[in-house]
Amino acid sequence: MEIILLYGPPGSGKTTLVEKYIEFEPSSVYLSVGQITRNEIKNKTVLGLTLKKYLDEVVEYPPSLIGELVKRELEFIRLYKNKEKVIIDGFPKYDWEAEYFLDNFNKDSYNLSKIIVIDTSFSELYRRVAERKICSKCLKQFSVVDLKGLKCPTCDKYLTTRDDDFEFVLKRRYDDYVNSLSKTLFFLDKQKGKTINLDGDVSKNELLIQFTKLVR
């Protein structure tokens, strides 16, 4: 099974981009580690309670914890969804996770084919997240520009602002992302020539065209 790692700062539109792409590419699937961990925490699973403990203590998750979560999802996709390509967003995030990934994933039935980085400026990110809302029930994300009203079209629940979309939180997360990415890519660069940068300040359609050409 082919694996593509996707990187981009918070608010760069990774989720929207990949969801648009897989509408026309049924052989691909999107694995958002952030979405999975939020669901586990929201549903108060055994894993979710463990994740919440680290979150409350403001401590990074151990690589093995997230690694096992990703492995579980990949195995489910491989066995039951019959997909050829998995686009992973959110793991490995840090250099120590990158080492864990290379030791445990880039072998056997998994093949790391590309590492795609979406480069987006902070000013553009903040403009976008100011328009982003999330459904409190199904956790789907929407842009208020694309919706009529402030209710989820699926659940009919009011949309809210994500806790990590406030400016001071976004700036902290952006700085953390920039500082950690170079170290992460240093370890992943054992896969020579597989890292590709995209201009994230372009329009959604332009970015989708660039992304599609790379991933196909």
C-alpha cells in the first residue's frame, strides 16, 4: 500500500484539499491523525482517555502511542477498504516520531512514495481560519463563506470556533510547526528526492490542481 505524508501549517487547508481530491480518486483514502485523536477523546474510549491525559498535562504523545493508532487505522484500511493509496496528515509530526515511522512503517506492506509540504504564510493562514468553523456533533469543518447560516448541513447543529483557531493559539502552533518541520524532514530525508513543496498561498483550485498532478 502506497503512503504519502502530507505536511502544512494549521489552517493550510489540508483536510479540504485531500477530501476534494479523493472525491475523484476512489482508490485513495485520507488519514487525519488529528481527526482520529479528537474522535477518540470525544468518545471517551480507552485510548481517548489516555490521549486526554497527555493533552491535559500539555505533554506530547509518545511516538509509540500515536504509531499504534496509525498502524491500527492502516491495517483496517488495508484489510477492509481495499485502498491503494493512503494520505497521512499529522504523523510523523516531530523528529522522534519520524525515526519511529521509518523503523516501523516504511517496509513490508507499506511504501512511502512522497512527502508533500504545503508552504503557507502566517498572514494567509489567519485570514483563512477566521472563516473556519466546526460542527460540535460530527466534527466536520466548514468555511462560513461556503455556507448559508451557521448550522451544520448534516447535523443541523450550530457551528463553533475550534479552540486552536484563536490567533494567539494559531501563532504558537504555527511557530511550533515551522521549528519542528525541518528536524522531521531531516530524518525523513533518508528517502532522498521524495520531499516536494507546494505554494500554499494560491487559491484552493490552483492548489488542488498542483496536488492532483503530484499524487496521481
